[in-house]
Amino acid sequence: MPDWSYHTFFKPLLFNLKPAKARSITLNMMNTLISIPYGYRIIEFFGHMASSPAIRKNVCGVEVESPVGLSGQVDPKLQGISALSNLGFGYIEVGPITIDPVHEPEIKLHQEYNTIEYSHLQENTGFTHVEEVLSNRKLKIPVLFRIGEASLQDTLKIIHKLKKYADWFVLDTSFHAETLAEIKEAAGKPILVNVEKQHEIDHSIEWIDGFYIPEGKKVEQSNHVGPLELDHHLERIHQLQSYEKSIIVSGGIHEPADAITLMGAGADLVQIHSGFIFSGPGLPKRINEALTYEVKQKQPTQPGWLASFLMGLGVFIAGIIATFVGLTDVILSPDERFLGMTKQEIQHFSDHLFKFMSHDRISLAGVMISAGFLYMMLAYHGIRNGSHWARKVFYIAATLGFLNFFYFIGFGYLDPIHLLYNGLILPFFLYGFIKTRNMPLGSEGSNTRNTTAWRKSQFGQTMFIILGGAFLTAGIVISYIGMTDVFVKEDLGFLELDPEHIHDHNQQFISLIAHDRAGFGGALISAGIMIALIAMWGYREGEEWIWWTLTLGGIPGFAAGIGIHYHIGYVDQYHLAPAYFAVLLYVLGVVYSYPYLMKR
């Protein structure tokens, strides 16, 4: 559930449910997804959550990929812990844990303040159930266990049961120094104390590895979790800095700037709670990218980017040549040899059939120009500057593009010009792929605030992702039609011919037209994948090149695809309706994305 889908579709629905019900539905859905084969791969694919090595930290001897964790009260029943651990968090909290289960609190959302009100913040399923759940899960990130208020005997019982899954323990109970020493020896793991509960810090400092600043601000009889916690957390950090111990802060973070402020004040790790609900599941990724932006040094130019760029340039030039051919000769000499007919003979048989072939080839050429432009931009602005996501998009789309060459098996026409074209650009593809294979993971971003432009961009991003998905779907359908029926009903209406009549006149006609149709479908698949993944993975504040890439990249495809229909008189509005819908998605994406992507 990335931010673009969460804010556009799911959040409005979930916020109309009771908070506990909405939480349960969301976590169960995530748990179902992660349970299917390669479910975690699906989450990673949509979110592209991997953080940069530049923000790794070591806290109390524990290595974390990211300093951003998740509060245990977001998933107190551990319904979605496996899925949540794949959302870009560096670690995850479980707890507060008690011997016996603690019932679900009353929960209220105060949307005007971005605050969640709880009757209490102690909900958990008891330490036996926690051990049962974790014994069946293999979490890839460290786990912080927060032990609720308990006697020494119960605390040791919980530690004994859970220490093999733990990386840190937090104690909510105030213990004397000698008792802390006993607990530390039993745990064999770093011990942090809840500063709101521990009363003897000075006398116990020798046995304390760090401090834990909990979430929740007491308002009358309730606990409020939200932005109002931030000032209190900063004050607490200031009070604790003199001890020179690790500090973990939970709650109060709704935008990357909040995490940066807390860490700048002295926090080593920060945990998200209410921000995960109000700002969206993409918040940890945004924080990771903002932190990377602050510390990461400029990447050297990546070797191999030029080969990737030249491959894109080859596609672009081929598209321009194909446009020229489609508007002039339409049929080339290899086509004439395959058919055993000249261009003039085809026109004499059916001028509409000749125009129809022009329509297919111009549509393909427009998509090739757009795709070539997208490839060049990904290579120059993305791969050259070390953007791992851009490399991934480039080579997924390019691989699919090369695979569509094998469509000839389905329609029986091996086009020598198509073969030559693939042979010319394949070496650039292979060289670029090999040279960039060790590009480091992680991205950086300058966005630190939940601005109006950021909120609007969620809709714009969604429009581009739907547009890419629509092109991908259309490409698959057109490819299938090209290798099976070849024509749709509207095509035959324009041609004023039936397939049998065409086949009877020349048995090779259908194969040649199928070649063009399937090729167009294959090009749409590559272009659709690029548009969707650029929008999904490359959307970051101030990335002007993303806006220009998507905006300019769409023009050739739309102009050729729609324009050729009017040029040849094939103006069936039902047939053109999907193209008009795609233009609407494109315009909405361009308009709603502009303030965010073009921000300086």
C-alpha cells in the first residue's frame, strides 16, 4: 500500500471505519499478501523500499539498515508484522509485552490535529502468544522488545522466553541498580530504560545501555499520539544527552523533517506511530531518503550509462525513420518480397488496407519515439547519477522489448529489418547492463514536509501509474490479438473486407499485418512498464527531469496514435475512446505533478 494508492484510494475508505476495524482489515490484508509465494517481493516491487548504506547505524552493538523503526502499538496483535518489516523500517518494536494479554483500548482519530487518542497504550496478546508468532516468522530486521510494567520475576520470565528473538530490551518498570544488573546478565542483550518510568537513572547508569522515550501525551484520562509529542521529546533528549547513552524516541513523527529534527537533537533511533496512519506507509521510505540526502556524497558518474543512452537513442532514431516510412512508402522492399506484391498492387487491391498498414506502422513509430526518449532520460539523468531504481526500470523495459522480437513465432514473419535493428542496439544493451550491475541500492530525496504540493502529487502519481498500467494491459491485449485474430471489429469496418477475403487474395497478408500489430503491442508493453515504474519509483520532490520525461515522452505516442487515425479517416469513436481516456490520465498526471516535481 504505497502512499499514492493509500492517499488516493484506501485512506478515504479506512478513515470512514472505526479505527480498530480499519487497523485490523489493513494488517490482515498485508499479512495475506506476505503469506503468498513471493509476497514480500510484491511489496518490495511496489514500494522499492531498500535504504541506502549511507544511513546504516550501530546502536548498542546492533546494526540497523535504517534508524527508522515502527511502534509496537501500530500492530499490537502482530497481525502484519512480517509485511510491516518489509516497508523500509530498520527495526520493529514489539510491545509493551506483559505476562497476560491486555485488552484492546478505545481508539479515536482526531483528523483535524492528525492525532490518535487511546484509552491506554498497553495493548498486547501476552508473552506466550508473542513467542508463538515470532517462532513462525523469520523477520529480516532487528526487533526491540518493550517489556511492560512487571515484577522482577515476570520480567525475567519474559526475557527468558523471548531473548532468542530480541536485539534490545526496553524496561517500563523502574528497578534498582543491582536488579538491573541481574536483568542485564539474564538478557545478554542491550537494556534500555523507559525514562518516564525509571526513577534511579543516576544510580543505575552503569547497567543502562540506553534510554527509551515513549510515545503518548497524557490528556486528562487518555493518551494522545501525534505531532503534539515532538516538543516534549526534544526536551527529554536535551536532558539525557549528558549521559552519552543511546536514545530511542517513539512517536511524534509525521514528516521527514520531524525525524531529522529529533536525530539532529541527539536521538539515535526514531519510531513512527501516528505518522504511519496519517502520512501514509511511505513515510519510512521518505525519511530514509531525506536522511540519505543529508549525508550522501555525490556519486561518481556510472560507467556504462552512455551505452544505455545510445541504446535509447537507437530506439528513438528507429522510431523517427519508421514514422517517415509510415507516412511515405509504408511498404519496404523486404515486405514486398514476403508478399510477392508491390506497393501499387496492394493499393489497387484495397486502398483502405494500405492506409490501415500505415496506421499500424505510424502508431508503432510514435510509441518507439516515446520509449526511446524515456530510455535516454533514464540513462542520462538516472543511471549516469547512480539511481538504482532507474537502472532497474531501464533494463526491465528493455528486456521485455527485446523479447517481443520472438513474436514472429506466432505470426510467421521474420522481418530482416527488425532483426538488423535488434542486432544493432543489443550490444549497447548488454554492455550497459554489465557495466552498471554493481550500482548501490537506495535513493535520496529532498522532501521533508507534507506540503500541499506533496498531497496533490499523490493523485498525479496515481494517474501516471494507471496510465502506464493501461498501456501495459493494452500492449498485452494487442500482442495477443496480433498473434491470433489480428483484427478487431472496428478494423474490419474500416477495411470493408473480411479476413478470408484478404487471405484469399494473398496468404501472406495476414502474417505481415500481424507482425505490425504484435510489434506495436510489444512496444506498448515496454513503454507502459517504463511510465508506471518511473512514476512508482522515481517520484521525488524537485526531480524536474521526471516531470519533463513523462510530459515530453507522452507527446509523440499520443500524437502519432491519435493523429494517424484522423489522417487516414479511421475515426470510429468507440475505437478511439481508450486513447482519449489515456490522454485524460496523462493531462491530470502532468498538472497535478507539476508543483511537486518542479519545486526548486
